[in-house]
Amino acid sequence: MKKALVVAIVMVLGLGLFAWAGPLTGSWSSKIVIDPDGASLVKSFDSVIEIDYTVGGWTFASTAIFNLDAFDNLFFKAVGVLGAFSFQSIVDFEPQTASFMAWVSAAQVSIAGVTFYDIFAVENLGTAASPLIGSGMLIGGSGSAGDVTITAQAQFNMASNNYYMWGYGYDFVLGKMAYQSCGTWYKPSGSYYAVQTNSCTLGWSGFDVYVDFPFTCLTVTAYLEFSCATGFDTVGFWLTDFDLGVPWFSITELDIDFTVNSKTVTAYWGLVLGDALCVTPYLSLEGEDYTVSGITVNALLLEYNWNGVTFKAGEMFDRNWRGGYLSNSRTYYFTSTGGLTYTAACAISTSYDEYFGFDIDGDSCCGGGFAVSVFNWFDTAATTTLFAWQETMADLSLGIGANTTVLFGLSLDNGGLNTLSLGFDFTW
């Protein structure tokens, strides 16, 4: 950890000197979490340094990521426009293993109302000692003719991500080249850019197309999928915008999917709720397949703003929610800021089911701002703690200028001081 911290400081000091000589911008954020009673005094350390150089409409960036154990990742990225084409490219290295991990490049162009894109990826599917290099490509596009919109994609030794292209768009998918979620950095590979085999031959692996169009009183999404593994895979029709004539009950979506030897019909039911004032209810239908047997109140979240203070509270009654499709369910948890998540890694704790707290923000000195939050967490199943209290978390961010913010945080539990965190964000 000491080595990683020293390298991080040296890199920023060195690169900071060059920032005065050209159009360089960047940021440096670090956070250290101390656990007084832990096996190691330092529980975690994260430091992210990004340097951007902009010239001629192009931005060249380098991002270095350090953690408690090592110099974890080094990204190089280029973003720019050349004629009618926009380009993005990123290269990922793991310095601690001296290994190349991935290179992803993408290009997009719009011609006569049709947008075309290409994503090319080279990934190390093995290890530093035994690299297994594979390459793949996605070629696709989308366009509209009247009320009809078509999104199509061909895959070459790559898994399809056309569902994300259709549902979220090119910019969203390209934003997942390298990103951080719930404290974890995700590299430019995996579910969004998954090279299938360690082969550098761009063999065709699949093709799929989504077509959106109105039909009578409904909106239809038709999709068709082919693959090298089975030839014809699936054809399906997703029907939305149903009106059942019942003011509180709806079918949000009806899916009809076909393979060569099967047919599946799935209905997603929904409840139509009125506008909430300060309390947001989370309700779900109970039942199996097409039989609705009841309604469950899963959680209540309260948020109220008063005189610059936001008061928040939440109660979880049932973690397992059936969202739309009655036979399907997810397990939900609270996040550290009082939101909801079905990803355990993003949860404050998988057992906490009640909280109350407040947020305060405003202006501080020297052009900065401040934000304070205090949350109290409970586990109503606990019987050995007063009022089932489990933890209190307090966080403070304080701007000490237009470019610098210092961060403080602490956690208290039944054993006293649980963790203490210190950090800063600096931009130039």
C-alpha cells in the first residue's frame, strides 16, 4: 500500500508540472478507510488519477488506478471526430502483472438519417503468464422510416450487445468501456464487449435485429436472432402500451417468444399508483404465472425537504419482490444513501431493513460547497441491541476552493468506532 501511495503522489506531482505548459486538465481523487479493530489498520485505499490532453477536437487521456495492494490498472483513451466519423479507443494494462488486458475501439457515423457503428475489441482471455488473445467485432446501425425504427447488429467472435444498443443507445454502451460501480472498476471487457474465443480470426458468430412499430392500439417490438451455434435462435414479439380499462391495474408488457421447438408467453403485470407526496410506496403483485393472488407492500421510502435539510427514512417489509413477471423475483437492499438496489455489492448491508437520516448541503468558503449526511441503520430482526440499532454513518464533503474537496467519514456501531475514512477530490 505504501508503494502504491508513493507512486500515486509522484505521478500527480510530475504530471501537474506539465499541466502549466499546455492544454492539460485532470483530476486526482483518493480515499483511505481505517479500521481500528481490524486485522489491518488500513481497511481499504483507492486512488484514481486522470490526465486529459485536448488538441484539435481530440482528447487523449490516461487513467491510473491504485488500491491497497497494487498499481491496479492503467487506461489510455482517445476520443475525437474525424470528418463525419466519431471515434473512441481505450487500451487497458494491469501494471502489477505487467500484462495487456484489452483494446477496444469504436467508430460511429450518420448517413441520410441512418446511424452506423463498428466496435472492435482485442482481449486477453488468459493471464499474464499465459496470455490468450482473442479479437472480435460488432457492426450495427439504426434508423427510422416513419413510425418504424430498426436496430440491427452482426457479431464476429463477439457476444451480442444489441439489446443494450436498442434499449440504451450507443453512447451508453460506449460509456461502459471502463467504469466504476459500487466501488469496483470494470474493465473494457465482459458483458458489453465479450470476445468469445481466443482466436484472432473474425468468424461470424451471430446477427440480430429489433424492429419497433405501432400496431392497432399497441406498440410492438419484434426481434430476430441468428447464431453460428444453432443457426436460427429466436423470434419474438414484445407488446406494450396495453389499456385494460382498470385504473389501478395494467399489463406493462406481453412477450411472445419462439424457438424452433418452443413458444413462451410472459405477461408483466403492473400497478398504477397515484402521485406520492413525500412517501414512495413499493408494491408488487403476488401469484404465479397468470394468477394474481394479492398485493404486497415491500418497502416505504420517505423524503422531505425543509429549510435546507432533506430528511429521509425507509422501511423494508419484504426483500423478495416480484417485479412485473409474477414467477420472477429479485432480492432488494438499501444503499448507503437510502436508495434501493438488487446488487448485494452496492448494499450498505444485506440485513439492514430500516433507517432514518438527513442530508444538508450549502455554500462554503472560497467558492466551494459542503454536504453533510447522517444515517442511522437498524435490523429489526436483531434482539441483542437497543432498538435494533446497528450502525450510524456520517459523511462530510467540504469544498476548500473551486477545485478541491476534502472528504471525511465515520461509522459507529455497538463496538464503538467502526471505520474512519479520509479523502479528497482535486481537479485542474
